[in-house]
Amino acid sequence: MSENLKSSKTTLKGPKTSAKKQKGEKAKQSSKGKRKQLDKKDEVDLSMVGIGHPEIFPLVFTTKTQEIFNCRVDEDVTEENCFKLIKKEDIIQDLKTRAAISDFHPVRKIVLEYPGEELLVVFDANFQYGQNFYLVASEEAKENFLKPPETAEEKEEENEEEKEGTLEVHPYKRPVHKPWVSLGSEKEVEEESVKDYVTKIKYMFSRVRRKFGAPIRFTDKNASHVKGSYVECTSYEDKSFSIKLLEKDVGVQMVPKVREASTQTKWTYPKNAATQYFPRQLSNEEKEESLSSEKLKEFLTSVHLRMEIALQQNEIMNAFFDDWKALAEDESSSGDKSDVYLKAYQSFTDTHYLKDRSISCVCWHPTIYGMIAESATQQLSYEGRINRSNKLLMQDSIIFWSFFDPTHPQLILKCPDDIYCFQFSPSDPNIIAGGCFNGQVVLWDISHYEEKLQNAKSVAVGDKKAVNMDNASVLNLLECNDMSEPSFMEGNESGTHQARYCASSSIEYSHKTTITDIHWLPDYFEVNRMGTTFENRAEVCVQLVTCSPDCSILFWDIRATKLPAQRPSEKVKENMPPEVPDTFKHLNFSWKPLIKLNLCKSNTSMEYSPIKISLLEQHYHYKISDNAQSLNKPQALTKERPYAQMSVPSNKTLKVLESISNNFFVGTKDGEIIYSDWKIKIDSASGKPVSKKPSHKYIIHEEAVNTVQRSPFFKDIVLTVGGWNFAIWKEGVTDGPIFQSSSTAKKYTTGHWSLTRPGVFFIGREDGNIDIWDLLKKTHEPSHFQNISKSMITCISPWIASPTQQFLAVSDDSGVLHVLEICQILSHSSSNEEVNVLDYFEREVKHLKNNKKYQEFQATE
């Protein structure tokens, strides 16, 4: 026991080399450092059993504890006078008073079982045991510390004096393995290690596939006639890299005499050389003789007629036109199967915002290059959405991504519920309209963030130091915000900005189920409550049309109207944050639809459930911009606010537009295609305004219709997709679709026309593939198909970045947005492709009419 006490004392008074190792921890464990809180379930063995001192327990004494027990550092206890006796009763009283926050709480059981009346506490100035104090938990150790025995060095001196002159024989002692005690060296090694955090820059050079293996023909030409054909790069001595040799180690070996000799000129450096010469010329006498000769006259007479014909042909046609190149262009419109591809360009996903979410709608920003927006919806059941609707939380509905920063969203739009579909306003891209799952229509004004979205490239190239917010903190922040205090933030630490909605429609007058489609009406006309079309003098898109499976189609007007005064009990109060623009403050929670259409079935009281809608006058949305190349240049910020202070004018002063068609196509939940009119008629029996019944109904698709879209080249051609097939319709042809595909093994989930080729369109499938159809090449099957994802394709949206570059945005059910670059064959049309596609549609119309006549003839026979 005495030897253990000696070793304990020796350790207590040991050398200060360990203090250097603990220097990094000394700054962290000061007397005013934070105390570790441990409750009952966190009790651990604090003794130094691992290093042979089970009677020592390190403790952290805060400033409060030092004042209570009069053991203040450098005042009551010092490095020389380092011990302090504390009564057991005082410690027990402190445990009762401060309970778990007492510094003696980790060793409360040891204090209660201690046999003595006073406990010894030692100030550990060098942090030998890791803390600023330690407790001696045995009486023997306490006595040995207060009255230390003779040290081992003194005994050795006495033994040396007694045994001086004698030879000592020490027995061999086998070394004892001691356990490894980590003092933080691993962290120092990790911090000092060199890691490569800079992303390597990769370059890829490729050539057009059709040029692989093409023959190469070399020709001679004068280099001086072609600009930049050659550049002379002579070698020279760079003085900035010339180093004067001051010392050199040389090994010398005796060898026979060697003599160097050379021939030719002295070689200095390579240099391009050229030889100039003069042509041989005739003398004046020889020239006169040649010009007056009969041979020259006969030659000019013989070639005169041919030369005259050649000059006339040059005036009539272009002699330098390459017929082979033009022929190859026409043949490339169909292309080879190996040349048709969609090249992966970029992908966007986020583990926080898009976890367990599906993308329902994708739209490209109309003016900012490389900016794309998507709506992310949570994959919840019907009961789950009802339960979540009771919680007043803001949802991350629409997410903006940029090509220049694919890892961080640029802007997040918030609203009361998930957004299923949305559209940018054609008059002002800062105005966005969206349809919620709960049936409300929501409006955003992101004009405050236009400059930040424009500068997304410069921000991404600059410093990217960002600290991601903890998921738990974000969740707590969202739960603490309700409708009275919406979660509107300018931006978080990762550079993602968040914007709250400006206005939402009244829940009472909105759709009862999810809004599945939304469109802006064109800026050249508007409708009144009876469905009559008038001229739009403001030339700004001010009306919307939405549809939902609740059997209704609603028309909305975003302008201020004189609403009837509401009773105090019906008023909805909401404290809008000051950062939210007041563009549509007159609509918030009081917005009502202008027209409500119910598509009733013939001779029954049942109604159709519309999912997708397409208006004839909605064709503007797909028009190809002539200045598509200007999208690559940064656009100037929008200074004018076309939607500020707008009001509904009187219909008496507006001109009625008779040329505007009121017809529209609708795809229903049951796979039906409806053709109807939005005008309201007065019921002769009741005298109330009612909706017209659909004029035509077709049952083509076996499941819900997910796409109803007009061709960007022909206003009267409509593509519908649903179930296991798709169909092409021509407005005015009432006998049915002019083209209908056969059923496939996998369901079709979405579709979209090509923006540059009239006969090409893309169809997404549930197995993650995309079928590419080219009507001029094949009509019985897709000309090409390509796998994009393992999940179901949910949305397809093409975009023209420049005349030579087009992209296709494809989203899937797993929350990943893929951006694909469209190859040249699928993006560039031939000179007569539009005429050929129109001829094909006309032939199909004639074939449909002839088939109808044949069926009528068979019926009469």
C-alpha cells in the first residue's frame, strides 16, 4: 500500500512535461469553463483506474463552486499550496441545494459513502488528470498527500551510502504493458494533414459523330493568303529562368583524349525560313508579238460564246451553292438511330428540401439564362394531407435552380400548401401563379429577388463558404411560425433566399380538391362574368384559368374590384410581413373566381372531372422567340411594374372581340376528352346563368389524362396523353382523333411537343424512359427511346437556350430534376419539314373522313 501511495505522490508531483501535452486543453478547461451536466443515466466511472489511480476523481470547479467552498484559483489555492479540505456536510448540503447542477454531482455516491468527515480536494494546475481539480477518495491517500513519506530518491541515497563499494545486483523485472491514453494527438494529426479541397477542372473535346472515319483530303494553298494560317514561334533564352551556377559537384575520372568536331553550320535555334523568287516575264516586244498573233485571235473567238453563257449563269444562280451539303441537311432531318440522343447536361436534387418528395411541375424562367423552377410535393396519403392541413405551417413549394450553382437552390417560394402546378406571367416574369393541393390559387411577386437571380453566376463563381442549417433547427423554426407570423426570410447561411406568397384565394370560393392545371389568358383579350371576350387595353395578362377534379373550371381576375363590405365576423385578419410586396394585397383571402364552369354530362346530373385544359387562344405560350439568342445575355432588371394599381374597367367602354374562339379541350380523370365552350347561358326555366354542356365527348384513354397540349406550329393540333396511349386531334374535326397510338406495356405519364421540329414530341413513361416520336420517320412506334431515371417520369419541359443549343428538363418521382441537351437532329428542322408535317395531318384527316363514310355505308348495307 505504501508503494502505491508513493507512486501516487510521485505522479502528483511528477515532471511538467505532461503540462505541455495538455497545453491545448488548458485553454479550454479554465476555471470559468462550462460545466458538464450529467443526470442519473449518464453516471460514468471518473476514476483514474486506467492509469493505476482508482482513488483520484477529476472534477471541474466553476467560479460559483470555488466561491462557495473558498477554493478560488490563485487566491485560496495555488500551485505550491494546492490542497483544500472540505467538510463532508458542506458538500452534501451543496448537493441538496443545487442538485444536478452541482459540480460534486458526478461523484455524489462517493461523497455519501466516504468514511471521514473531511474530503481532500487538490488544485491540478497542470491539468495532469484532465480537469482543474481532483478529489482524493480514500483516507490513506489523503494522509499520504498531507504527510508524504520519504521519497524514493532519499532512500536511494541512503542505500548508496550504506552499500558504497559493493556491487549491486538488480533482479530483472518484466515490463508491464500500460493502456493507451489518448491526449488528442489524433486530432492534431488530422488538422495538420494536407487535403485537396479544390475541384479538379476537366475538359472534354469531342467531334460530331457523323465525321468519324470521314476521308481527309489535303490541298496546297498559299499560307500568306489565309489569315492566321501560321505563326512563327522562334525559340529564345528566357532570362527570368536563367540561374547562375555558383557551385557544382563534379566527379573526375581519367579517360583517353576525346576530340569533338562538327560540320555544317553552327546550330543556334530553329527558325522558319522562306525563299522568294520572281516569275519569268516576257519583254515588251514578245508581248506585242503574242497579242497580235492569229493563234490568240482564234482562241478568243472559240471561247467567246462559252464565256458569255457562264457570265449569264452566274447572274441567274449562285454558282457556289453546295448541292451535296443541302441534300445532306434534308436527309439529316430523320437522322440515323445512333445519332439521336439526349445528352446529360445537369441534375438538381437536395437531401433536405426534396427528401421524400415528387416533382409535379417544371418551368424555365422566361428571361434569365439557366434558371429553372420546380414544384416539389410531399408524397402523402389523403388522410395525411387532411391531418397536415390542420397545422398552420408554411411549405417549401417552388424551388429555383441555376446552372451555375447546382448544389444550392437560389430561391424558395413558400405557401400554405404544396403546389401542384404553376406558371410565370407572360407580361412580367416576376409574377408567378400557382395552384395548391387544397384548391387555393396563390400569387407571388419575386421582383425583390430578380437582381439576386440575375447574379447567380457571379455568386457561384465567387466565395462559396456556406454553413448549412441543421435540420432540427429548420424544423423548429417552421413549427414556431404560423399564419400570423409566416416564415419569411431574406436568406439563410447557405445563400438560399425564401419568399412568402403575396395573395391567396378565398378557401370558401376556391376549388375543393387539387388544382391540376393553371394557365394565363393572353394579354390581348379578357372575359366578363358571362364569358364574353373584350379587348384588353392594358395589354397585360390579368386573368387566369384553373381546373380541378372537383368538376369545375374557374376563371380568375387579379385586378382590384369593388367588393361588398364584409361583416366583422367574416373579415380575415392577417399580419403580412413588411418584406412581402403589396402588389396583390387587395386579393388576399378575399379573392373570388370570375366565372365558374361545371361540365355536366348529357341527360344526367353527373359532371366530368377535368384535369388538364387547353384553350385555342393559349397558343402564345408556346411561340418560339425570334431573339432566343438574347437569352444568353443578362437582361436588365424590370423597372416598370405592370401589375401596380390596376382596376377592372367598365365593359361598356370596351370593344367586343367576335373573332376570339371560346372553345377549349379538356382531359378528365376518367380518360375522356371533352370539347366545350366557356360562355355562360341563361337557363330559360330558372333564369339563372348556367354553363353550356360539352358539344363533343370522346373516350380514347383508359385512365386519367395527364397532358393536353397544342402544337407550337399549328394552333388547331392538340396532343393528349393518358393511360397506355396518346392521340393527336385537329380542332374542327369531330369524328375523333386523326392519329391514335397503340397501347404499350408501360403507362405514359406526360408528354410535350418539340419547340423547333413540328413532327417531333416527347412522351414520358412510368419506367423512367422517354419515347421520342418523329412522325416523318415512323408512325407505328417511337423512332428512339432513352432511359433517364429509375423512377417514374413526372414532367417534361423543353427550352431554347440559343439557336444552336436546346435543353430538355425531365423530372421524376424521386425528386431529381434532370437537364438534358437535345442533339442537333432533334432540334434543327429541315427547310420543308413544317410543310411535310402539315401534309401528313391533312392526309390523316381525309383518311378519317373516308373511314367514317365507309362505316356509314356499311351500316346502311
